Amino acid sequence: MALSLRCFLRCGKNAVSAVRQRGFHRSVPAAAQVTVRDALNQAMDEEMERDERVFLMGEEVAQYDGAYKVSRGLWKKYGDKRVIDTPISEMGFAGIAVGSAMAGLRPICEFMTFNFSMQAIDQVINSAAKTYYMSAGLQAVPIVFRGPNGASAGVAAQHSQCFAAWYAHCPGLKVVSPWNAEDAKGLLKAAIRDDNPVVFLENELMYGVPFEMSEESQSKDFTIPIGKAKIERQGNHITMVSHSRFVGHCLDAAAVLAKDGIECEVINLRTIRPMDVESIEASVMKTNHLVTVEGGWPQFGVGAEICARIMEGPAFNYLDAPVTRVTGVDIPMPYAKILEDHSLPQIKDIIFSVKKTLNV
Amino acid sequence: MKAMLAIISNALCRITGKNVGARVVVSRSFTDFTPQATFDIKQCDLHRLEEGPPLKAELTREQGLQYYRTMQTVRRMELKADQLYKQKIIRGFCHLYDGQEACAAGIEAAINRSDHLITAYRAHGYTYTRGVTIKEILAELTGRKGGVAKGKGGSMHMYAPYFYGGNGIVGAQVPLGAGIALACRYQGNNQVCVTLYGDGAANQGQLFESFNMAALWKLPCIFICENNRYGMGTSVERASASTDYYKRGDFIPGLRVDGMDVLCVREAAKFAADYCRSGKGPIVMELQTYRYHGHSMSDPGVSYRTREEIQEVRSKNDPITVLKERLLSNNMASAEELKDIDVAIRKEVEDAAQFATSDPEPPLEQLCNHIFCNNPPVEVRGTNPWSKLQSVS
């Protein structure tokens, strides 16, 4: 609350109306079932309403309602000026979005999938991420790059890559990876209000999944701090760290393991960069065991970074076993279902890895 | 001043009885100068335009002196940078602008301070015309804390209000410029964005993506190609299937302009800015210009062109000489006056160089600052796990 108030005060400036009436609570049930897609939609809608500098651009975001319908209804409500369909020109429109951020707007630049962001990656890294540093604070770039990341279903090698490690490598960027609807809404609102370039990695397979959203998370002021992980499940025997879709897999694995008397602590990273290593360390110092779970490739990945950070910190001395990484298989994504299924961590892989780590 | 000297010398003559005063040249007073003149300027080649900029340019004495001062300052500043680079006080990349001064001076004369401008790495001239002091520019080149980017950016990364650098990746600044223009249109502020690129960058795909979107959305963007005939070591004939850079915008109207004549540049830029401000969308301008130095300080610049060619441009088309001759032959300024300006500029540049060589380097405590804007302080990993550095916004 305090953070969102600070954000509001900092970012308010020209565009936010001076008088904001909270008024009466909307009459909604205490908690509601909201899909990740709708949560993202609400986040963008609320932020566009709150600040007229915020606008959305990308392929099919306007008249098509979004390739994955994430921006449904926004063009109808806000019109051509604020929801812009672009031609298929990633490098061009990403650069245009960055330029508009430099000149005072707050763009949301959608990549239809992050695979296509590779065409524009120079604009994300060299024009957006590095500029505040190179200019010694003269030029900020308040932009959000969002879109689905990682594997979908049956879309094969060129459309299934996870870019978490690529973007999280670079100073000057914030990289966020929500799992559930609450994450999606709170983190996207925080990302839009952030004065820095944020890479917002969604997951296509999660768009349609409903989650319960607390009353608090339905507020128009609800934001989740970037850079803070969440403990989704408490446990004493082993720590599992994950992000995005695989948080759900970890929770499912934990439920199965609980029947064997193994209590897992599941940490949802929420933010890849800056990573909340402290939360992981605190947990490892309690459980003495760590398994990381991700969909991306193993080499130089998120799990690899976690291993290195744990080794460098106080938690190392509390480990009873080396850290285990559960990752996607180190191959381009195949098409055939049986092959695809075996290219990504399954629940049984997580269970197996936990037991191996615990030596049970 | 000179009138006073005449009076004094005459008085001395009377006192001493000697003909001392005969040698004092009494120059004309300011009221003798022509306050304003009209000059014929070269016609621009047009693409998809019925009419172009006017064929005559008006110049007041004040403007003439101002353009002269601006161009001479950029010239001397770049030559000083050359000197400092050879002394190894400036390091890394240094792309000098001498020869092209009329472009920067002419454009700035045509636009408002609150219009926007973005360029590539040959940026020192524009950094100056957009308002950064010589001191701050040279100190940035020498990597000192008094540099405009506190020594963090260097030659290619200098910024100022309404000036977006200084960009190192060839062509990347063009979509950025179109985006700045989008912000102008979005905010309805009647401002335009001047987006510069070179003949080399003119073949980048992202330019054509930007042209398409700028035309589609009628963005107030003036795309300007500074064609100095060589993209690094590759001549335009060897790089481009079409060297008519003013036509490369295809469906976007274009002008080809004599970039060595500050008045030509000014009139064309004015025309272009009016075009954009009227809501017609983007326009392309090609400025035919020339750089005396090589591509950068590590390029002698004579392996792909002849010294004769460079000398020919210097003697026939130097932008400062062209303006000077106009001012003198039309009695708009005197040779001494211009010489005084030269002397004053040399001193200013020398003082700035003095500052740039004596100012301390940025303190190590600031190494990690400015990673994020409006952020609480964060810890940054140093070169080893025990090195924990602080980053402040």
C-alpha cells in the first residue's frame, strides 16, 4: 500500500487527476475467480485509465483484441490513439516505443511472443536498458515490453524459447515473470508505474487458467513490488524455487510428496531480475536442500544463477546436498506431442529430483 | 573602440607633433554594415513534392554572425578533440564532424529549441547546437566528472533536453526518432522531431520500418540523411543500389539539399518543419555534405578517397568559408570582426580543453549509480563475491 502510494506520488505528475475518489467499494464478492488473461487486461485497463500517458502498441492488439485476447476491449474503450496496431516490424515498433518513452509517454510494447523480440533485442538492450546509465541519469526510459514467453503447446522450436535468462543477464532491465492472476495483475501494474524498462514475461498456457483473487488484489491501487519473491507453500524439508507456469507444477509435486511425508517449501520468484536471493537463502537455511525448476534451457539459465548465488552467500553452509536444477531439455523444442512432453519438466521429474536431492 | 583610437592618436599627434595617428586604421562603425541581405541559394531536388524551399534566403547581420560563431565553434571544438585524441587524453571512439558544420547550424536555425533532435555517433556538433557547453562536451570526451554525462557515456552518449544523443548502434536512432515524433503527435504539442542518419545507415532495414509507420500514422518526423559520401570506408556507390537517398522514403516526399551551405540547410529544414507541423506526416531530407576527417580517429581517411578530393572540398565548399565570403562581400561584417570572433572562440575552446584535462575523473563510488530511475538504492555485485557495491538512482 505504502509502495503504491509512493509510486502514485512519484508518477502522478501531469496526467493523474489530482483528486482520486476511492468512494465506495465495488460490490464484488470477497474473492473472485479471475483468469490470468483477465487479470492482465484489468491491469492495463486500470493503468490506462489512471494515466493518459500509458498506451499499448503491438501486432493485433487493437482491432483483433490481441492475438491471445489479452487486450480485449481496450481499443473499443480507448480508441486508436492509445491502442495501436503495428505492422509486422518488431525492430521498428520496439524502437518507436522506446523513443516515445524517452519523450514522455509510458508505452506498453507487446511482442506477440518473446521469440519475435529477438528481432528487436537491440532496441530493448542498447536503446532502453542502458540509456539511463549512459546518460548518467539524464534520460529515463519508462517502458514495459510484454508478451508470452517460453513453451506453448505444439508450436515447435522457433516459437517456444524462454528468454528469462537472456534478458535477466542485462543490467538496466527489470525482468518479471508472473505465475497466477494476482501476480499478473499486481506485477503488470507495478511494471507500468515503474520508471524503468521492464521485460514482462507471460505464459500462453496460463492465460486461460482461473485463480482466486483476494479482495485486496481487486483494488485499482493493488501492486506487487518488483524484486520480491513469494512463498506459496511453507515446508521444512526442501526448498523449491520456480517462476511462471512451473510454480504450479511445483505445488502439484509438493502435494504428492506430502503424502510421503516430505514437506516442500515452494517459492514463486515473481521477479527474475532483481532476484530476491534473500528469500531463497532464508528458506535454504531452514530446509537445507534446494531444487530449482524452470522451463528454460539449463546452460546459463535461471537455475544456474541461483546455484551460483547460493554458493556465494550464507546459505551454502546450510546445504546438506548440492543444489539440483530441473530444467527444460537442452534441445530445440520438438513438435510431436510425446517428444514435446518429454522436453519440459513434468511433475514426476520434479518429484524424482526432490527425492534424489533428499537421498530418499 | 576604433573611433576612440582615432581620437587618441589625433590627440597624441597634436601633443607630440608627430604623425603617429596616420598608422591607425579607423574602421567603419557598426552603422556602416548592411543589416540584411538576400542570397540566391541552390535549388533542391524534389521527390513527390510540387514545391520546394524558396530559392532565396534572407540573412540578417546578427544571424550571419551567429551562424558563423556556431560553425566556427564546432570546427575548433572538433579540431581540439582531434588534438586531445592524438595526445591520448581522449580514448575509444571519436567521430569528428568538421566539414559538416552547416548541417547542424542550419537545422538548429530552422527549428525551435523545444523541437526534438536525435542523431547517430557523429554527434558533437549537434550536442553543441542543442545547448551543451563546450566544456561539458570536451570533459565528457576526456571522461571526467564534469562531462555532460558525468563521464559515464563518452563521445557517443551525450544528452540534453530535447536532444536524445548520441547513439552508437547504426540506424537504431531512426525508430527512436519516429517514436519521439509519435509522442509529439500524441501530446498534440505541435513539435517535430529531427531524426538524423548517415548514408551508411540509410540501408538499415529498421529505417524502412520507421518510414512505413511514420507515414502510416502521419508522425511529425523529419528524417535527415547526412550524406557525406562514405559509410566508414565504403563509398555510397559501393553500398547502395540507389544513391538518391532523398527518394529512399518511397511514398514519403523528399528533398536533396546542398549541405555545405548553411542557408540552404536552414531554408530546407524550415520547409520540412512546416510540412510536418501542418500534419501532412513525415518528410525525408538528404543533406549532401562532407567530412574532412576519416570515419573516426582511427581512420586516416585517405585509403578510400584521395587527398585531392578532400582538398578540393576544403577550398571550394567549406561551409565556414562560404558564409564568411557572403558576409564580407556584402559588407555585413568586417574581416577584423570575424577574426576577433575566431580569437574569442579559440580561447573559449582552449579554456574548455583546460577544464577537460584538469577536471578529476568520476569518483569510484559512483560506478554503479544510475542503473535505475526513481528506485531505492540497490546492491550491485562487484568483480568478486565479496565486492558489494552501491547503486543509487
